[in-house]
Amino acid sequence: MLAGDDAAPGPADGSPDGGRLPQLESGRVMEILHVEDSPGDRLLTEEALKEATVPNRLWIAKDGEEAMAILRHEPPFGDVPRPDLILLDLNLPRKDGREVLAEVKADPSLRRIPVIILTTSSAEADIRRTYDLHANCYITKPVGLDQFLSVMKALEEFWLRNVTLPPR
Amino acid sequence: MTPPSGVGGLARPHRILLVEDDPAEARLLEEAFELAGGGVTLERAADGEAALARLRSGGDRIDLLLLPLHLPGPGGRELLAELKGSPETRRIPALVLSSGGSEADVLATWDAHANAFLRKPGNLDDLAALAGSIRRFWLRSVQLPG
């Protein structure tokens, strides 16, 4: 469940560079939950976040039900920390991303966690509906690798380096 | 995504509504967006009521809202609650940009469905860097609601 779980769990390669890292207590690793059923897409995101200058740890949920179980610390996920950020795909097995979003944003103990929709869908209906459900932002994954990496870089810069996340 | 074009890498010009009672602060932010590459029109509303009136009046589409925590009259949190509670305005991304704010303020802002909370830097260089990040993420990478 921890991304790249054949390796020792821990922060990605990036380390604090003494620059602007105001949002976390010093030394703390940013916990990111990625809800995605495609192994290829999971790997791409993992690779992109390894480049991040902010230490982060990526947790994986393969479907919406697993995501909710992780967020609610249900067994066997009791030890998974509450994420600072959720990257959420929309089309997922078992429980769909739209349902996950609605549940997270309706739950007073979870709604403060920023949810970034990261999906292949560019349907206007999905964009509107997810913003109406209080998704924090909506990204259609670009198909080309370079473009995907450039979007992930902008995401990392904004969400990991500039945003002041809700205190834990 | 879209290839760089004539507006500093943006596919089209964008319009941001800034809620700010101090015109000098608004000019500073405008300069920050210019330094970050331009292509952004910053419209100012002096308080929450003016912002709501602007959003409800139709007119050019607002892509993004920037609002502070502290405002004359009803505060930023009341404005956020109004924006996010109303079907006509709730989907417009609203970023809180605040130079102050306690931990409780930050938490309440997220709970009120702000799309993000940002600390406002005190100097132009850092403000331009932040404007650059907002441009690269919100105006180039994100699907904004139509």
C-alpha cells in the first residue's frame, strides 16, 4: 500500500533545501494518499513526486472502498497516517471517485483534507459536478509524458510548497 | 495541454477577482502577476458584498477568486460561507490569501471549503513567485469550471 513497497518506506529522495517550506512542522513528511486503480498511472505519479523538493510519502488505495477504509482508519489500515493531501481518480472499481469525494467532503472530520481530482476525464459534467462537491481542484491528466510531468511539477510547487495545509 | 501563446504561456487571458479594500495592496498584487508573466486581469472588489454583487451580475467570467481573511464589514470567512453555500458561486475556485491568521483560522478556512489557503508574502519578489505558482497551476494545469 505504501508506494514502492519493495523499498524501505520513507520520504522520497527530495530533502528540505532550506527554502520555503513553511507549511509543515520541521522534519515532518507530507503524507499523500493516491486513489488510483491503474498500476501504470500510479507509477507515473510516484516517479513525478520523487522529484519533489518537499519530503513526501505516497500511500496507495486501489479503489474507492479502500480509500474510505484508509481515511477512517479501519482495519487493517489503522496505522496509516491521515493524509495531508488526496489525489483522487474518478473512475474506480467498487466505489467510484465521485462517491469518495462526496463522502469526504460531507464528513466534518475529513472535509478539510484537500482533494485533487486527477483523472483522464475531461467531461464538462465531471468538472462541474466535482467542483460543486467541493473538490479543491480538477486536473485532466495530459497524455504525453512531458506534459504530465510539467503538470505534476506545477502541482507540487503549488500544493507542497506554497499552500498552508490544515493543521493536523 | 495548450502550447505557449501570446499571453505569457496561457492559452487565453484570465480574469481574477480580488477582494481587497486597500487599492495599494491590489496594485502590488497586479504587479506581482505582471512580473510572473501577465495574461491576467485583476478586478478588484472592495468588500464581500461588492464581490458577491459582481459575481451575481453576470459580466466577464471570473476564473479565480482571491480573498483575504479580514475584510471591512463581514469577514472573509462569512464571504467564503456565502460563496460556497450558493449554487451560483460555489464552483468558482476561491483561494484565501492572508498575511495573518491563527491555526484556528486556517482550519476554519479549509472547513469552509476554501479551495486553498495561502500565506501572503510581505515583499514583491515572494509575491511574484507565488503569483507565478498560481498561474502555472490554476491557469495552465487545472480544468477550471466552465
